[in-house]
Amino acid sequence: MILDHVRVFTEDKKFTDGGIVIKNGRITEIYTEGNCPAADGEEILDGQGMYAIPGLIDLHFHGCMGDDFCDGDREALKRIAEYEASVGVTAIAPATMTLPVEELEHILCVAAAYKNGVHSKKEADLVGVNMEGPFISRVKKGAQDERNIIPCDTEVCDRFLRASEGLVKFIGIAPEESEDSVSFIRAVKDRVNVSLAHTNADYDTAMKAFEAGADHAVHLYNAMPPFVHREPGVIGAVYDSKHVMAEIICDGVHIHPAAVRATFEMLGEDRMILISDSMRATGMPDGSYTLGGLDVNVVGNRATLASDGTIAGSATNLMDCMKTAVKAMKIPLETAVACATINPAKSLGIDAEYGSICPGKKAHIVLMDQELHVQKVIKDGELL
């Protein structure tokens, strides 16, 4: 397949007029406008000047279309993967909730079995799992069930890693909740990325965690102390720890646009990762749903706990979050695309295969019109 007359998003985070050659599910060549190679029987798709961006990678979301990753069901995973691919999210690392350890083990076993199974091209690739719980803070539990919260534990972490057969890429902790959190980080950091998640840590405690080897921050600003001039908290520690990547939800509900813009200026675009944090209501009508066993009410793109109105994930997929970042939050398109493709691929350690349009990489490409509406999705070299 040849994608001709498109605006290609290149690895240097710029759009270049030209085209893309795809063979055997891989990108083999990128060429400039007017230099389309001989077709040699290949299908030529005229992109009509559309943007050609890499398939998006969502490394923190819970579900969509009525299904949740924590349902622990292979057919549900298939449906989730099909929906995500259909909206241009071609690689996924869904997140767990705070559930009993045995239940989490089962969920991870199901994910490993699904990963090892046979898939159609219309399913997004399962590239990891992001464990948001159970090693979190009761004070900042958000929409997590506090009955299942436990201190970080290397033995339990090992059980998760074994059950997932290496799929777990991030394990979240609240470092203030255990005197052994620094030892925990040092013990596991070479096998899994440690993130600060649902934490009430102060600046000094967060800095000790990052200095010990934690390298990720879960949905910045949400479920953590505020960034205050005398108490900079987790956010200040993230800024001072240049190796740390930070997730951010740009659904127009979780964070004010001015705060999003300020954060991009503060941390720099290379450290920001757009996530959706979407729940099972995504792609569904308004109504009552569940998240981690708790009842959630959804109106529009706002999801809140039925019990107290706490924001409970989002009802917006990553593609729409990226659009919101550009259109409502005034983040440059090139920056938003990189933060939904290149950066998550690097954070997951899969950038040799995913995250950018480059010869040798998987042909996961999304064509968007000038209004950023998805027109076509190409996965593994095939048009969905």
C-alpha cells in the first residue's frame, strides 16, 4: 500500500508533505511530495492532503463500550481493543483498579492469555498493563475502593508480574503509606516502572521515591496534593526529577485548560503523556455504570461517583482527548500528537516498533482531516 499526498508526522515532530510506502505490515519508506515511487501493483490511497499520524497509544484507561479491563473477560478485552482501534488508538495498556489481590491476579492472567491468543487486525495491540492500585493512599483514593488498599509489597508485586507474564509495565504506589517504599522501589524498578499514584505524599517523600528509581506520575494533578508555593508536593517533585514522565488527562473535565498549558510549559513536551483514563461508559449513552465495583453516574463526558460526586475516570477516548488538547487547550497539534504517540511508546519501552512513522516500524497510521476528524485507520498495513 502507498499513502500518497498526505502530511506525514515525522519523528522530528513536524508535518512534511509527501507519502508513505507500506509492505508486509511495516513502513518501508517515507517520501516527499511529488516523489511517489512506482506502484508495482501496490494499492495507492490518495490522502487528499490529510494529516497522517501514528496510531495513538493509551497507557492509562479502564474500558469502553460497556466493558472494563477489570471484568477479567477475554471477549470483553477483544471488544475494548476493537473499539480503541476504530477511533485510531492502535496500541493499549489498560489500567487496573484497587481490587483484592487474588482478583487482580486473575485479571492479569486473562490479559496474558488474551495477549498470547490470535487476533484480528481490527483489534488494538495489547502492549502492557498499568496497575493503578492497590498500593495507594486512602486519603487520595479518588474512585478506588479503599477496602482493598494495601501497603506496597514486593512479594505481591512479584505475584502480579508472574500472573501477567511480563505485561505489567507500571505499578503505582503512594510512597507515604509505607516505611519500606524506598526499599520496594529499589527492589522492583529494574523489572517494572514504578509510578506515584493516588498519593498524598509531600515534596520530600515524593523526591525520595523518584531518587530511588520511580519514574512515572499517574494523571498529574488528580488524586494528589495541589501544587502550592510553600508545599509543592508531588507536582513539584515531578518537575525537579527530570527522568520522570507524567500522565495528563485532557478531556476538558479533569484539568482547567490554563493549568494544562502551564504544565506543558513547566515540564516540557518531551515528558508529557496524554491519557484518557476512560471507563466503560466511553462510547455509550448517559446513564449509570460501575468502576472498580463502585457506582458511577455519567452525563456527557463527566463521570462521577454516585456516592459523593468524586470524578471517576473519564468518558472520553484518547483521540477525543487529543483533539480537546489542541482545540480547547491550545496545545500545538505537533505537541499533542507526540504526547499521544512518541512519548507513551518511549515510556512503555516499545518505541522500536510503535509510536512514530518511520521505516521498519509497524504500519499503524491514522488519517485525519483538517478539522482533526478521523477518516481512515490503517493497522499492520491494512485499512480498517
